[in-house]
Amino acid sequence: MVSVPRLVIAAPASNTGKTTVATGLMAAFAGRGLTVSPHKVGPDYIDPGYHALATGRPGRNLDAYMCGPELIAPLFAHGAAGAGLAVVEGVMGLYDGASGQGELASTAQVSKLLRAPVVLVVDASSQSRSVAALVHGFASWDPEVWIGGVILNKVASDRHEALLREALDETGLPVLGALRRAPQVVTPSRHLGLVPVAERQADAVGAVRAMAERVAAGCDLDALLALARTAPTLPGAAWAPEPRAVGGARPVVAVAGGAAFTFAYAEHAELLTAAGADVVVFDPLRDEKLPAGTAGLVIGGGFPEVYAPELSANEPLRRAVTELARSGAPVAAECAGLLYLARELDGRPMCGVLDASARMSQRLTLGYRQAVAVSDSVLAVAGTRLRGHEFHRTVLEPGAGAAPAWGLHQPERRVEGFVQQGVHASYLHTHWAAEPGVARRFVERCRT
């Protein structure tokens, strides 16, 4: 049984201020001395970085498509252990989920799985009484979704706020906050969304502080906390990576980090550690060597296209990665890692492990994918089925090797990625909590 006060921060649509409100609430409550557990609905890697900065705890994702609805409450309970409050930031609009899959992976579904009250953040600009119709529609669409109150964002003036509050009185839902327009706390964006915390640490600290001050001034924190405490106890046990008792030395698994490789799910390192590995993070922008004793390498997602000159200039590390891969050691690369292993990226030399060339594109490739392992690899045996997510504005030519990594079945059928020696490289982001055997298999290969 899990009893953690909790709120889900949702909105009618994207770009209404969910991240500002959710991050501001996390930081404001943490500033009051509460231990706050941060969560994000969906596959997004960037918002959790701001959440972690606000709370001092790892930002964790709750993705019902990649992990399955049955894992949402256990993963939440794992992340929220020891917390006095959990704040869950939604994705897109409240009822938006995986395309063509009904409510699957929507904020609404996750709120129901967590039995958590929803606070609806409404962009109130350019409307007054109509806000009541909007909120009423969202509150009545699915009676199983528990909308506990509203936070008004982008309010123009005291008069505007009074009109909005008067209209919302008719809905019976309390107004838990009203925030004026404040462009000074807007965080910068680029081709894949917000700029990650790791790339603007000092500025990000200031932005999170400003969000906290704005939310604390405009929201009724006591009422929000009281609402969070009405969430009932969740039945069932928390998720936990199954520890493997294996004698002998623990292999070192090097994990790429730093500003160029910021996309990682916290559970991956926990699964590797539980499987018997010592996880050591290194920065390909700065470190000229792999960690001592590296037996396996994990290179996740990020923005290598932004840092291509610096990554290319670090020739000693590129050589070390190439030598490790050619030795047959296990190497798992997702998206940014795939590009780093390529021959070149936008004309700049990369590691050359894969005979493929990458370049930036105007086309955004985005969406959930159903995948089946085509080839036996360090991550999975052929035939293993997983769900994943693609999110990039780059093109790799060729897109698959002689032994592809995955066969994708949504939205179109194609093969993708590379399996060669100990290398598994692909554009597909996966969540290993859905298939813990991935981490165990990888660490076992590191041992041998």
C-alpha cells in the first residue's frame, strides 16, 4: 500500500504553462521543507531535468504506452518513496494520448491509474466567461477523471481575474491560483523543445527560482496541499529492480552524460546496478578517456548535432569508443548515441563504428513505435517485442545495417538500426523497466 499526497498538473492543450506551473509548484513546496517527488507523463526527457533541479530528486517518467498501464502505479510508488508530496506534470492536453489508441498514455489515464486529483491549468488570455464552458467540458468529459481545481494562467489584470473567478463559480470547481503574464520566466526552446538544464545550469537555476516565486505568489499552496492529501492510498507494491546475486567483480558500465547526452530514464541506471554493474557517468565533451575498467558502454539520447564540433574535436575519446566497440564489448546506443557512433554528423567526423552518415533535417520524426528485435543482440534475442518512442530531426543513411536492430510496425513497417559484434544502435528510445531482461542481458554480456 502506498500513501503519498499527490497532484496531477494538466491542461486543455500544449503550451498553456503546465511546465511553469508544475516546476514552480515543485520548487515552492520544496522551499517549504517538503520532500517533493517529481514525475512527468509520457516519454519527455527535458522537463524532468527542470523537475530534478526544483526538487533535488530524480525526475521520473510515467509512460503507459512504453511501460504498460499496469506499471504506472508501481513506478510512481518507487519514485515517490519517502516523499511528502508528489507532483505529476501531464503531457499535451488532458485527454491526448497515443495516436489512435484512445486514452492510452494520456494524462487522464495516468491520473486515474494513480487515483490522483487533477489541477487544470487554463490559458485565460483572450477569454472571460467562456472559461467556465471550457472547464466544465473538461471536468464532465470523463467522470472517472477527478478534477479538483483550476489554476488560471496568463491573466491580464485584477479585473480580468475577477471576471474569470466569477464565471468559474458556476462550475463548482475552486480556483487554486491565478498567474499574471511573466515572460521573464519563459525557458528557451529549440528544435526538440526546451533547452535542457545541463546546457544552461546557472540560467536554469534562476528560471526555476522565478517559477517558484511566481507560483507561490499566485497560488494557494495550502489549498493545493490539502487537495493532494485527499488522494486515497494506492494498493499494490512499488516497482523495484530485481537484484542479481552474482559473485566476482562488478563490471563497469560507462554511461554517457554531460550537455550532449541528457536523455536518460533514472530506472536504467538502477536496473544496471541491480543486475550487478558499477555505473560510471562520463562526459564525451570533456573526458578524453572512458572510465577505468569499462566493460560496457551506454550512450543515450541528447543533442549531438548541437555539439558536433566539440564531440568531433575530442579525438582521444572517439578512438577509445571505437576500440571498445571493435573489441566486441557491449555497446547500447539510442538516438544521439547512434549518431555519435556514425562515421560523420553534418560533415564532422564521429566515432566511425557504424558505416553510416548523419545530418540534420527539417523533418521532425516523432511518435510511439511498436518494435520487434530483428537480430540477436546484447539487449535482446530476436523476436523480443518492445514499445518505444522516436524523437529527432536528423536522418541517418543508411538507416539500417545488414543486421537491423528493430522491425517497426507503427505507423509504417520498416527495419531500423544496427547490430554488429557487441553494438546495438538505434533511433528508438525504450524504457527498460518494461523489460528488465534487457539490463540483465547487457550486464551479463559485460561479464563475458
